[in-house]
Amino acid sequence: MITHSLQEGAIVLDPFSVRMVLALVTLTLIVISCVSSRRRSPYAEWWRVALCLFFVGNAAFLLNGTASQVWANPAGKALVVAGTFCVWAGARTLRDRRASPWMLAPAPLLSGLASALDDPGASVWSGGLVYLCLTTLGITLAAMELWFAKPVRSRITKFLSIAAGLTGIYYLLRASIFVLAGPDSEIFRAFFGYAPAALMHLMLLVSVSSTMNTLSNKQLIKRLRERANRDHLTGLLNRGAFLELASRQLKGPLSHHGAALVLADLDHFKAVNDEHGHSAGDAALRAFATACTASVRSTDLVARYGGEEFVLFLPGATQQRAEAIASEISSRLSAMQGPDGLPFPTVSYGVTSTGADTPDLAFMINVADAALYSAKAQGRNRVVGADPVEIESAPEANHSPS
């Protein structure tokens, strides 16, 4: 693996042996990843894909110096770049972000094409600058995602971000020296050749693999908590999660900005189920949930309160704004069509907002429920607003029938 040149007076690591070691380490990490982590998480899945791409890409580089170099070298570069961007895709999942194929495919395709058009049979560094720049970009993007990953105080993600950042800086320097001195220069071979680059690869691979289980478990626990707080049909918050979150916000530091609450009930919902079946009723519930999420801000809370009844908590919203949002939801819903072109049911709303003194959440719900009862009594398919100060004597919530 190590040869000594008397003329140059330097120790040089054999590229073939270095790549063999890197391939064996990568294969070992793939096996350990599959054996030690049986539960699937998006982060772990992306990391396994990245490891497989690194392994196959490195295997393609072993064909350098043979007749197969003309296709193996571009393929190896494309696969390594693809693996790098898969690391970025995995890091994005820690921030609840997704990476679509159109975001991942261009970089490896560009790297492979640049190498293929640069006489890969004659030079192992065909398309080298594009390859190095895209590798730098992928690792840097991954470092940024890891730095801002949740929870922000996680020492693991900060450590991985620093490791990826250092690797990104190394590849940036590698690309710079490639341009300034060339791949055959003494400084490039000594500090940025196969052996030093392999050591940087190993540092990143071992760092990520050693922490994969911890981050995967955290991601799985977070998803389980989200599932427990979500209604399985609509994807909205369930009643318990809504009451907890809304109460917390109502008593929090932003409470002095006020808030509005909307209760919504789908009109004649039982008739929809009886006449068209429960699948039509489920479609109506999902459509209303879609209309709600499209009409509110990311900071607003929307929940399925029970059956065909929904509740919205809008921090910082005025009474007029809340009523306008309710009307907007109905407009969106009326523009949709259900199964077989059937129209979705209309909706009745009861709206209230906080007064000078922040009331308790149960009181706000009682007030909104009284307004909802009034909307139904007036013929349904309307928004009725009620100021909490005017309805302090409102009776306890009695949910009206559909």
C-alpha cells in the first residue's frame, strides 16, 4: 500500500490500495447500518442510499487504468456526486424538508456528462473541476441543513455540521488547487490527492454513521409524537393536541396581541353519509381540511374537533380577520368537487376573539359554540361573529346537531 520514491524523497500511497480500503470501510458501514437500525427513518434511508452510491462509485474508480476507464470514470464521478447530494437530502429530513428527484438528479448528470466529454479514456481527472465543485456544493448544503436542524441545541447535529463543513472547505481548496496548480502538481498530490481525500471521506462517513442511530431514533420519536397529535383522516391536529397548544399560546408572551377562534360545522353532514356513503363523507372532511390549511398561516392552529366539527385558533387575528378567513374557507370548499362531481356540503361558523382581558380557552370555545348555534338557527351556510364581552353569560357549550 505504501511505496517510497528515492528520487522524490516522499512517501506515496498507492491509489488502488487506498480505494480498496475506502470500499471495504464503506461496505462495512452499510452492513452495520442495516443490522443496527431495523426501524426506518427518512434520515437513515437516505444515508444508506448515499453509502451504496459511494461504494459503487468508488468501485468504478478501481477500473481506472484499464480499458473500462472510458465509461467507469464518468460513472464513478456521477455516483459519488449523487451520494453527496443524498447526504444533503438526508440532512434536509432533519428539518422536515424533502428533496425531490429534480433537485438531486442535475448534479450527478452534469458531473458524469462533463467527464464523458473530456476524454475520460486518457485522463482520470476528466471533468475534474465540475466534479470537485459539485461535491463541494453537496457537502456544503448538507452542512448548512445540519447546522439548522431541529432541535437547534443538538450537539450531534452541530458536530456533524462542523465535520461536513470541514470536508466542504477541504473540497473547495481541492478544487482551487486543481485550477491553480493542476492535478499532477506536487502540492495537489501531497495534500489533495487520492490518499488525503480518502481520509476526509472516511472522517465524514464514520462521523455520520456513528451518530445515525441516535438521529434516526430522534426522528422516529418525533414522527410518532406527531402521529399521536394528528387526526388520521384529515391530517389536522386532534382535539387533545389542539387544546394543549392553543391554551399554551393563549397564556404565552404573545397573548397581549389577542387571538380569534373559529368553530366550523359541516351542514347536513349526516345526510351526505346516508345518501352517498361514508367515502363521500370522508372526502368532504378531507376537502374542508385542505381548504382550511390553504387559508390560514403556518402559525395558526387547525384541528378536527370531533365528527364533522372543526376549530381554528388564530393568534394575533382580529374578529374581522377571523370572519374573513371563515368566508375564504367556504369559498375554497365550494370551488372543489367531490366524488362523481358531487358538491361538498356548506359550512356554518361561529367566530369569537379575545377582548381586553385574555379569557380562558374553554370560555372562548363556549362563545364560539353559541355563535355557531346561532348560525345554524339562522339557516346555516353563514358566518356569525360574537364578541366574548357581549356573551359572557352564554351557556355552556351545547354542540348543536347537524
